[in-house]
Amino acid sequence: MKKLFAIFLAWILVLPGFAAAADDAALPPVPSSGNVTLPLDEYNRLLELASKPTRKPDTPPVPYTVKRADLKFRVANESVQGTVQLQGEILHKGATKIPLTTGMAILDARQEGKGLPLELENGTHTAVLSGPADFAVTLDAGFPLNMEAGRASFSLPVPSAGSARLALVVPGDHTYVRINPGIITSRSSEKGQTSIEATLVPGQPANIWWTTRETVAPVVPKEVRFLSDVKTLVSVSEADIRIAALADITVVQGEPSQFQIEVPAGFEITGATGASIESSEFEAGVLTLNVTGAAQRSHQFLISMEESITAAKVDTPFLSFKDAQRETGEVLVEGAGTIELTAAEAGGLKRMDFKEVNPHLRSLSRFPMQAAFRYHKQPNEKPALALEWTRFPDSSVLAAVAERAVVTTLVTTEGRSLTEIKLTIKNQAQPFLKVALPQGASILSAEVAGEKVKPVEGPDGNRVPLLRAGFRPTDSYTVSFVFMHSGAPFAKKGGSDLSLPKMDVPINLLQWEVFLPEQYKVKDFGGDAIAANLLPLSSLDVSGAEGEAGGIGSGYFVRSIDMVSLLPGQLGGVIVDQSGAIIPNAQVTVTHLGTGAVRNVVTDSSGRWVVSNLPSGQVKITATARGFKQLVSQLNYDGSRPSPFNSALSVGAAMEAIEVTASSGSLTSRDLERLQRDARKNAEKQQMAASSNVTNLQQRISGVLPVRVDVPRAGNSYNFVRPLVLDEETRVTFTYKSK
């Protein structure tokens, strides 16, 4: 016993020593303080690393991502109905348009329990959501079931998402259901029904079928279920209000033989047309449309009605189809005459931009558009729109207006400028054009419709005749005059200011070409005119007066190339020519060599093309355009990681074909940028070339104009435009220096 107590006491004395030794071993030795000597290169490198700014995080390459799609459907009678739940994330800031699904009839759409408006674009239902944020969208959908002898089947469009899962319930015990492509993960039968769960391939439609023991035709007709989308044009005039409604009906179930519309009280039906209408009846405030082809899945009707008004306010009626499962629509309000209209909306109406209005609805409009709305009618609310307006007397007709002004200015090294102004005039009764010239300027000559006239100098300014003896035009004609400004001599460097006179007729579009000597390099343009190269070519009229060239040079224009962003299962790219200019309306044919499937698309105004739902494998791409050689390419396409396939076409006959491999036929983004840069340089050179207006004015100086001035024969042109000039000066300023 004494021996055991001695051993225990020894352990108690030894343990603190071991603990202290362990603590000392865990701590590293601390070096002594002092200076550290570094080489100069190493010290400079550390300073350079410390001064570098932190790298900003890269922006997301795509505006959104759909992470998961859960599809839950049930087969009942001869239709398939259920929900599609989509979860994803919006990566960019602001509103983003997200394609949700195709090939389904959407009965309702919700986000966080609230109704979500959808747009239908080329068969794809899309939604506009705000980000950056996560989103979860629930769609109530349905589509028909194909019934054959001993077999039932349907095609399920699968959204493009990170993962896609299906839960399906079909009638019958132990029904053998098959899916292609896809994998069934579980199967169970209970109470006369079979439930399956499956994993699907995102972006690829799944074919689902099973065997049925017998096909029994239903004795009782199916309940009719349909969706209505009504686009309404409301026209407010002085004596009445007119309604033109373009209704699109989509039948989801059943075979309807007629549709009934509730007509608002006080309105008279003036027309009801449609390709499928057999007859129509109006009784007790209800318009009945009897249709042919009961099995037809879609109908379109144009219904018009009107009501006389005496007050300056009215409640807008909304056409409603009885027993519609879902009612959506757009409303466009227009006013005849000079009118100030206010609209107060309620009941789920949402204001929208005129650019977003359906093009078919805009085509019905004949007067200035005042307001536009969209709606998705809910069971507990009814859309309402109250209109109130104030009318103003119409103003008198303008005596004269200039449809276009083409101006050409030649500037000499002495700073003197010679300017010719050509006006395309639409004249009612105005005899003279009042011109307020800049200080130090004088008019040299004037012409009306190609014949010389004499300008008049009055106490309040100069006047150029708009008419001459025996000349009474009924259409547009040309009035031109030339004036000279003394200006200030150019130095080696400095600034200059050019101005055009005030004219007392409104000018729709003014195009100004300034020709400067080649020894001066100019920049920093200012004033109230806009450089023509900053505007898209479609917004300018390049034709001048009487068929001559306009004031914007040769009209050469290069549009920036927009890259294509692809989703899984998509293939697309950009088509340009050898100079880098985009090729719109080019025909692109994509052939899948494994399945033989062929897809045909046309490039848009930006030269882009995209095809969807393309399985992986070997594909052949054929690109053709008028005036270019046909380009045929083959590549191994991976649908899970698509990349843009960009092509450049060579000038030649369409029957000539060039076959290339994928590596040599596809242009990288760097290739597109190089072509774009070369094309932009060529455009700048051509844009600075003098037009025929400059050449004609140079020729007229020799012996024609009553003035002697040494204008430059070599130089560069700079083009400017200004829309809607109303009796005010137009100025251009710039800085220069001698080369």
C-alpha cells in the first residue's frame, strides 16, 4: 500500500513539467527585432503590387439562370393538367425577360401567390422579372392526350433548367409507363392509379406513353374549357366612342359550337367577323357567335361597336366571353383631333409603353395614341378604366413647311465660308421666305424650282421668294439660295463657329455638310446640330433635293455586332461579310446528321440566328444570302455546353458553295471584333469624303456666282443633322490645328 501511494505522488509531481514542456514546444521562436534588407527590384515590385487596384468582380455572363423545374401532372379523361414550378436566379440588375416554357396552354401564372402577367413570343411564354434576386414561378398548364387503340401518349415539353423532375399520375393499377428521354426513379400503384417519378433531360421534349386495355368513347360531351385574350382599341371622337376588339380564343378542352359575349349597355354592335364564324345573333345584351369546325383549337374574332356621347368623360367597356377559364388582354386608347386625355385605371390594369403594344392592335389605330394598358382578370376583381378629356380647337394650316433642308458649306483657309441651302418646300400660299443672316453675311443668288429669282433686302431682314410669276405648284418643289460669310482667318490652331440663318418656315429635317481644307485637323464638335455618324442610318433620309445626294456623305454605315447568348439545347451565332458588316435575312439551315431533323431560320436585323431544342451530335450548318457564296459547315455539337457559331460569307454567286470544318468556318469573338474595327475605319474614310453637293458648289463658283473666292479643292467633309428646326439658328463649333 505504501508503494502504490509513492508511485501516485510521483506522477502528480511529474505531470506539470510535461504540460509546460508541451506548451513550450507549441510556440515558435520569436526572431529578434531589427532591419530587413531587400534588393531594389524586390522593393519596387512590392510597391507596384501594393498600388494595383483590387480587381472588380466579373459581371455574370448570362442575365438569369433557371436552376430547377418541378413538373406535376395528372391524366384525366383525354387531357393532361397540372403545374410547372420553376426556380432560378436573376443575375443582372433591373428588369429581365425570362422565357419559361413552350408547347403548353398556360391557364394561370403566379409568383409568391400573386398573379404574374406573361407574354407570348414565337410560341414561348415569357415573364419580366426584376433582379438581382431569386425567383419561383408556378404555372397552371394543360395539353391534350393522344388516344389510340390500346395506347395513350403525350409529348411533354421540358423547360431548360439545371434539373427537371416529373411527378405523373395515370389511371389504372400497375400501369407500365415509359419515358424517352428520361429515367423513372420510382413507381407505385394505389386506389386504381399509378404514380411515377422521373428525371427528365432539360430542354428536350419527353415522349410519355403507356398501354390501355380499351378505348371507350365518352357518352357525355366534355366540358368546354377555353382561354380568351382580347386586344381592345378605344377611339374617342367628338360625337361617339368606338370599340374595336381583336379576340384570340384557345380551346383547351371540348368542342364548342358557339361563344357568347356580354355587350355593355348602350353600345351598338357594328360588326362581328372571323374566319370560323357561321352566324351571329344579338339579343338581351348578349352577342352569340356560332362557329364552324367544333374541333378547331383556336379562333380569332374582330368585334366592333360604338356609342354616342355628349359628355367629356366615359367609363371604358371591356368585352368578356362567358365561361372563359382565363381572360387577359391589352387596351389602347386613341383620341381624334386636338385632345388632352387623362385615364384612371383600376381592377388589375397595368400601364404599358406604346412600344410594347401588340403590333396588330397598333395597326388598327388611326389617331394619336393616348394611353395603353394590359390586364389579367382575376375572379375577385374587374378591370375598370375611366377616361376624361379636354378638347382644343384645331389650329390653322401652315402656309408653308420645309420637308427637308440640304445645306453645303465650303470653308476657306481665310475663314470665309460659302453656304448653299436647298429647301424642299410644301407651300400653300406663302410668297416669301424671311431669312435672318448672321452678322457679316450676304445673299449672292436664289432659285425657285430651278429658275433664278431676285432676293429682297428689307429693314427687318432678307427675303427669298418662294413663288415666281406663273408658277403655282401643287406638290413639293425646291427653293435654294447661296450666301457668303466673311468669318475670321484660320491660325495654326484655335476654334471656329459656323451658323445658319433663322428661317420663318418649320424644317422637318436639316442635313448639313461642312467641307474644310485638308491641312486642318478638327475635333471637339459642338453646337445644336448632331454629328450624323452618331445616328442610325434608318433615322436619316440620305436622298437630297431633286434626286441629288443628301448631306450625310456616302451613307456608309457600320452597326455594332451583338453577340449571341445561348441556353442549353440552343445553337446560334452571327453572320457577317468579309468586311465585318452584318448580313440580315440570311437563310440558315441546321441539319442533325444523327436524327435527320432539319431546322430553318433567318438572321435578324443584327445578323443573329438561334435554333432551340437541338440534341447533341454531329450537325451540318448551311448559310446562304443573296449576292454571297453558300457556306456549308459541320461540327460536333454539345447541347449541354453550347457556344456561338459565327460565320463570314464571301461575295459570289449563290450556286457557289464553300465547305469548311467547324474550326475554320466559325469566327471567334476576337475575329468579329477585328472585322468590326476594319469596317469602322473604312466607314470613317468614306464618311469624310465629299459628296456631289460639294463638287457642284465648287463648279458654280467659276463664272456663275457673282463673287471671287478661293475655295479648297481638297479636304474632308463633316456631316451634321438637326430635326424639327423652328425659326432659329443652327450652330456648329469645333477646334482645329494645322497638320
